[in-house]
Amino acid sequence: MSSQVRLSLLPRARCMFDEPVQVKVAGLRSGQMVTLRARSTDEKGVVFSSSATFRADGSGQIDLERDPSLGGTYTGVEPMGLLWSMRPDALHKRFQRTKSLNAHVVKISVHEEEEGDEEGRMLAEATNERLLIGDGVIRRTVREGNIRGVLFTPPGVGPFPAVLDLYILGGGFSEKRGALLATRGFVVLTVVAYGYDDLPKKMKEIHLDYFEEAIQFLRKQDKGSSLNLLRFLVTHFRVGGKGVGVISISKTGDLALSMASYLQGVEAVVWINGCSANTLLPLYYKKSQILPPLMVDLSKLIPTESEAFNTKKVLNDPRAEENKATLIPVERAEGRLLFVASEDDLNWDSKAYVDMMVERLKRHGKDNFESVCYPGAGHYLEPPYGPYCPSSLHWVIGKVVLLGGEAGSHAAAEVHLWEEIQEFFRTHLSCNLVQIKAKM
């Protein structure tokens, strides 16, 4: 390593996962060509890496907020390009950083420019530790009644807007989104419906009753419960407002809409790249089926040269006469709805589903919705600055599928959406001060 070359991460090398850092290099020769590299290993042991070539200015400095990458995993002026352009060392792997207590650690280094693919001599190195859970946020495992999940509580006494995070349906869950939202001032309960803890290993049907219980859990104030967890909650924070928010993505999008349409207490819903119909599994409430499932037609899988399938048209058309019963009566929802669609979603046609719901709501005279669409973005819109994922194994189809999008456009969409989500919930989740007396 060169003692003269300095690599700086500003304003600090230790930050939240959803915060940008400014990468600067000093001590180079005027006009010197160097390659910056980033490298990280996810929870599954998959290595992700990126690179970008730069030319130092007349004073021997490089600033990623000012200077363009001339080649590598991204080009142009992209201050966080080294992070979102990281690629796995194996095909079709999705970045896994799901446990909130484990930081995303990225090694960033500066190397002499070498011919070919050889990695030149390292001149400087720095570590960016990207936290998923902020200082003072309390994480608690929830085993309350039938509910299984994790609760995140911001520091302070509140009242705080409450959000139910439906990251995935079952088999485990990601704490990343919930922990980051709690860091931004929300009480968040991330729940899973099956395949976790003592829940059933497989699911043949979905019961809204489970999610109704989760809503009631979040809304619960000081009801005099003697359960240890609830006593902890009512003595340490206040949940404000008449109802809760629900955030969802993909399959859980239709579940969130069904909750808003059939259950009380859902005040605001963020629907990200979901469907306008109930998909894959029948939906029950109070032991009665309320929506049949819209199914897939695997004969419509389109193979590609990348060995991943295009599944955009695999789901049957919910507007066909034989499938209309699967459509969610979204006009029943009283809460606010935010529809988010990636226009290059190849998992399914999210934009078309938004158009269907908007048309249906307008036909019923409803105006409790807004929508945002992102050209060039793919299916998995997550908190920003994680590695972009163009393809991965599909949990239903059992094959590797294309997720769509272009890395730079997708990364920009995630940055914009993350702010939109927070603003939407702050605006539409009422947060009235509620006096709570602790019971000893």
C-alpha cells in the first residue's frame, strides 16, 4: 500500500445501510489512472464485487460525487455506483443481508491501473460498515398469540406511527426494511405466515385472521395484559393513530390490498410490484374462502440465453371471465393506497396491475390512492444502496427467473422510493398522543 494515497469515506465510514457515503481519493499523481474496487460477502457466503476506473484531477484527487467512472461495473458520475453495481461471484444470486444485527461490511480499495483483468497493486483501502439497525432501536422477537415475527421500536417515548411489514410470506423473513424504518421513527412489526419457528412448514391457504391479529397487536395500547412482551411494549413506547400502515412487495402486495379491503384498522398501504388479484393460494377469513387464487400457466415461460426464464406473462389474466372472482375489491379500502410499479418488472406485469386498480377505483368514485412508476427498474425494489439483482431463483416456479431492470435506473428508483415510503406513512398515519400508564 502507498503511504501517500488516502481513501476517505465521508461523512463517516460507519453509517446506516440507507445512507450514502462520499468516496474520495487523494495523494495520486496528476492524471493518474486507478481502479476503485468494492467487495462484500453476504449471509450465504456469496461474494459480491464491483470496480470502476478513474483519472485523477490535476491535484491528484478523485471524488465520486464529481468524477465519472470510465469503465468497470458502471460508468458515468454515480456517487454510490460501487455499492449498487456489485455483482455476485456466481450467476443468479440475490444479495442476502436479512438479519438486522449484522452490518453490511464493504471493503473499498484503490489499485494501480493494470492491463487486462489483473488486479493492480493496492494503494489504499477503507471499510464501510453499513448498519441495518440504528442506535437506540429496540429489537424484540414476537411470539404473541399466533403471531411470529420481530418488532422494532424507535428510541424515545412516541407516539410513533405503526407499520406492519409483509416482506415475504413464509420460510423466514428479512429484518432489513423493518429495522431501517424503525431507525427512521416507525414502530415496525415484521411478520411471517409459515415455515418459521413453530408455524406450519407449508401453506395451502392464507388466512386473513392471522394478519388481523397482527394489526390488533400493533394497535394495542395499555390493556392490562400480563404477558411479559406486552408489558414491555406498553411501558416503553406509544403507538399513535387510529390504524396501522402496511408495506408489501410482490406476492404480499395482494395480501396487503386484501387486508385493506376486508379488515379494520389499515390506514395506509404501500404496494410494491404486486398484483391486482389474489394470487397462488386461496384466501380465507373467519373459516370461509373470500377469494380464489389466480394461478400461473407454466407453458408461458420464456427461456433466455442467460438460462433464466422470463415470467412476465406466466400469471393468468385476472380480467378474463373465468378469473374475475380473484380480483381484490380494492374499492372497499378506506385507507390510503400507494401503488408502486417498476415498468421493466419481468417477474410479472406490475404496471398493468396498477392500471387495472386505478381504473377500478375511479369507476367506483374513489380517490384514496396515488401511484408512482419507475422506468428501467426491476422487480425487487428495496431500501437503497444494496447490490442490484437482475435474476434469481423463483420460490413458486422453482426456476431461475429474470427480474428486469437496468442497474443504474433501478438504483435511482430505490433511492427515490425509500423517501416516498417514509413521507407517505408520515402523512397518512395519524399519530395522536395517547397517555399510557405503566402497570407494575
